[in-house]
Amino acid sequence: MAFKKEEIPLNLGQKVTLKVRNEVFNVQIRGFCRGQYIILDLPKIGSDYFRIVPQTGLQIHYTKDGLFVNFKSASILSFAQAISLLIIEYPRTVDTHNLRKFERFKANLPISYFSEDEGQKKEDLGIIRDISSGGILFTHARQIGKENLLRLSFEVPKGGKIQQQLAEVRNIRKNPKSVTSPFVTGIKWRNLPSEVESMIKTFVQMRSSDKRSGGR
């Protein structure tokens, strides 16, 4: 698919792969003006800055939130002073490919859960950070075993309550920046009843519509 100029997903500090004259570098986005230019780190080979003259063709790609982004551009200006930067043309089109099977939507929903594998139902709390038709990503305070099955309960906005839905833990990581909820867990739905599946799909469709219209 091709994005319009104003839709290209760019963030300050985003790490990207830059290819210039068969040389490949990892640099960061330092600034941008939509429709006009993008500012990057000036790449180096060893201790020397890589020479890039104006109108040098280049290619950039990176992955953001499961979306692979790729585009071609040309250099406008590069300078190696106290601050060393490369300014390139803002691309007219961008090729993208979604690496995830299900599109995810950011969320901030309280959730309670307990392990299906434990003898006692010790319930813990967390926050859903994103949701899709395939599962959720949530943060929490107590570590969960990777092989665990969980029972999840939460309320879907404008949908209703989901009670003790079975889910399979698929990935776990730790966020050292968070003190209250340092653990981040991704789960996949298991044995979704038709009414729960319909509830989640309706919510995802609503969020998708909001995203296209520029809403929350």
C-alpha cells in the first residue's frame, strides 16, 4: 500500500536503516516537516562522516508498531559541524507492509486475570495497552510464566463485560522504565465464544473507523 505524505508514520528518535550508494547505516530521525523534509543523523564510517552531496539518491526503511515502512528519497543538505545532520526530501509515496496478522489498536483498559494453571485463583490487575481480534498486550506488576494459560476479565467500551476468558501467553518482556507495571505480556485468545468474538470485533471495527476519521 502507499501512504499519502501526511500519513507517513514518523517519530523523533525513530531508528531507521539508511542505504546510500550500496552502503547501509543505522541512523535516527532528528526532525521533520511533513511534505517538505526529514532530518537524520549524518552517517559515519569509522570515525569519518560519510560524504553525501545534494541530490544523492537514497533509500530508508524501518518497522514501527508492526508496520514495515520503505521509501526512496534524495539528499538536500548534509553538514558535519558541532551537530552533524543529513536533510533529505520528504517522500511523495511510501510502501508499507503490515507484519502483524491482526491490526492492533492502542487502549487503556483495566483488566483482572488469574492463571489457569495454578491451584488457587490468585487474581491480579493490569492495564490493556493494545487490543486486536487476535489478542491483547497488557502491563502488570507480577511476572507471569510464559507457558501459562490465563483467565481474563475486562469491560469492552460500548460492548459489555468479558468474564474469565481463556487466553494463551505468547510473549513476555520487561519494561525497566516502569516501576508500577514493569511486565508486558502478549496473549492470544483461546476458545472465544461467539458473543465474545462479536464484542471484540465490534470494538476493533469502531476503533478502526475512529482511526480513519482522525478520531481517538
